[in-house]
Amino acid sequence: MNDSNYSRRHFLTTLAAAGAALPFAGLAASTTPKIVAANNIQICVFSKHLHWLPYAEMAKAVKKMGFDGVDLSVRPDGHVVPERVTEDLPRAVDIIRKAGLEVPMITTAITDPADKYTEPIVKAASKAGIKYYRTGWLKYDNNLGVIKSLEKYKQQIAGLAALNQKYNIHGAYQNHTGTGVGGPVWDIWHLIKDLDPKYFGCQYDLKHATVEGANSWIHGYDLVKNHVKTVDIKDVAWQKKGDKWQAVIVPLGEGMADYKTFLGLLQRDNYAGPMSIHYEYPLGGAESGKKQISVAPEVVFTAMKRDLETLRGMLKQANL
């Protein structure tokens, strides 16, 4: 095996050499005190960044790092692929829960209630006791324009909300940078404002909201706040590369995302849902969901633990 290419075999070998303890100094659960948030908000790791580990090894690593749960990828190239959701989702959830973790949320590619995989995924998730799922993204139709595109998608989202009500689960559309639906948060509000927040809402992402509205994001949040039941966590900074400025994801607390204000708003609004930490800065391929990584596992684990501890500290300060 190439020394720069770490896989499941390397992970297991490392575990054995360390006496079944995770191979990173100072990160063992027994030596690192866990800060418990006031309202016991569940902090999950987005499993996209652990695609290089199968269910059992992933669960063991996540538990050792001190997370409360897993935001499981249930989409093409995810930990669970749509065509096997009926068989594999309950198995994955069972393994994760036996490790002492929860699976309060999953990430999907769902956008259309009529798609052949939509209802099987929603049904399987509900049956497994999962409360929340994230949808895929929608693109504006240049031929229709913004308003007519939103009118079209509003019917789709309403169909998803009805399906969610049938299975008693919450679906959410994530706000995301770029020119697709959900760049400006107001378009998500247009899609969801008439829906019951119990069944459909917005998975709010401060990083993306900051890039698209460094100062005005607070107003976008205000529009959708009653529909926010799940939150994504990551940070961003503007960096100049050549003659262009780019929004670059950085470790939590090192960027410009105003988490002090944001978490204060969540505290004001009695937020109690799960949070999913995303790791999209360079981590040897783990950041993009690779099945194999080019750095030692402890590099990924150290980064994950660092951002987890940063978030717990932020939550404590915000009394969340």
C-alpha cells in the first residue's frame, strides 16, 4: 500500500498498535473533559468527511472524539446509497447507536417527491427514528427566470412537506453560496413560508450566509428562523489568490463567521435541534468525501476534535 494513501486497513492497524485507542495525543475521551451544553444540543459530525471508514470504525472514531452523533450521508457516493437504503440505513444506524451515539439527522440528495428513491429514504429514516433530513439543491431555470422557477419549485417542496407529514419527519433545504436556489436566503423563505415548520424548513448555514451577505445575513435568518430546526457549522475567510478574492473555508473560530451573534440569536429563539460540523478545509481528501485519504488518520481526527471543542466552548458562552 502506498504510504501516502490511508485506508481502512491502515486505520485498523493503527488502532491495534495503540491498544485500540485512537492514535492522537490528548484526544482520548478519558483525558479530555467534555463540555456539556446547557440545553444538551446534539453535536454531530458530517459523515461525508469519514467516507474512508466503514460504519463500525467510523462510529468508534466519532465516539472517541466526543461527538454526540453522526449526520449520516444517505445519497449517491454516501455512507448509504439510495438504492440500498432499506437494507443499509437501519444497519448503519444500529451500529452507530451501539457505539453510544445518535443519528438525529441525515443528508440526502432528495429534491423531488416523485423521484423513485425519495419515499423509500424518508420512510426508512422515519422507521429508524431519525428526526431530520437535509435535501439536495435546486438550480434556477434560466428559461423560466427566478420568479417562475421558484413558483415551480414551491410545488415540489410542498410535496416533500406532505410526504414528511406522512412519515412524521422534518426535511430542510440548506442555504448555500452560489447562483442556485438558496444563495440568497430570501428565496428559501419564499419556498417554505407557507409550510408547517414541523415538516419542512431551512438547514441554516452561517458560513454560506456570511459569504452571500456579510452584514445582512441577520435579516435572512430572521425570515426563516421559525423554520430552522437543524444547523450546519463551519467557518470562512476571504483570501486573495492571484488577482482574485476567494471565500476559503477555515477551521472554526479562525474566520469571519459571527458565531457569537448567531448563537445568541439561536439562544433567543430557543433553538434545541442538532448541529452538524462540516470540515471542508484541506484534510487529505476527507474534506471532499474521498473513500481514501492522503494524510494520516490522526490529522483528520485532530482537526475534528479541535473544531468540536471550539463549538462546545461557543455554545457554553451562548448558554446553549
